[in-house]
Amino acid sequence: MRVLKIGRSGRNTILSATLVAGTLDILAAFLVYAVILEKTSPARILMSIASGVFGKAAYSGGTPMIITGLLLHFLIAFIFSTFYYLIYPGLPILRRRKLLSGILYGIFIWLVMNLGVLPIVFKGMPLPDPGAALTGIAIVILAVGIPIAYIVSAPRK
């Protein structure tokens, strides 16, 4: 089995993509769902993320669960940043069409999370209605897919 080694430049690229995408995504979620739509609060969003691991107990866990939710959120951003970094060299279209690649990667991320991960973690969770799906897809494209595509494709020093 071949072990893939990522050098310091690669680690820095992945970390940068993780921090930018993770921050933009959580801020967009706070802005859209807590401020504009007034459906929830930032603390509740983070507790919801933590509930993927801790179940309903996350909602009564206070600050530790809020922090755990934030850390899990950035772990997910790290996984998607690392995946893009690893596939980038092998797919020439990712180098030629950064914007399109970012848009498609955002859609891919949304599909993986909403059709794969979330239904497994939250048994019986219904699919989002079309309006909610479009809002979610737009957030993931703009806050995660495009930033990761541009950061990973930036020239390395």
C-alpha cells in the first residue's frame, strides 16, 4: 500500500482552504438561517452539528457542545479541502476551469452531505424542500466549493 505524503506547502494549502471555507460556510449559515430567516440561532446551529455525534444530548450540553460543533464543522471542511487537494493533480479540468470546478465541487459537497452523510447520521431525516435545497447549495458553492478550488489551485511557493 502506497502512503501519500503531503509536504509543508500542501499542508499549508489544505489548512488555508479549511480555514477560509469553514469560516465562510459557518458565517453564511449564521447569517442566512439565524439572522435573515430567523429560523434558529448560531449556538443552535453548532449544537446541531455536535448532535451528529452526541445525539439530543448536544442540545443541553451548553458551551462545550457549541465548541464541539464548531470543531466538527472545521473537521468536515478539512476533509473536503484535503479531498480536493488530493484529486486536483489528477483532473486537468480542475486546473483549467477553476470557477466551474468550484461550482461543481460545491454541488458535490452538498450532495454528499445531504444525500449521504446527514441521512445516515440523522435517521429518517427528510430531504430538504427545493427552496431550502437551493439556498443550501448556493451557500456551499459560494462559501466552500469556490474558495477551496481557488486556494488549492493557487501557485505554491
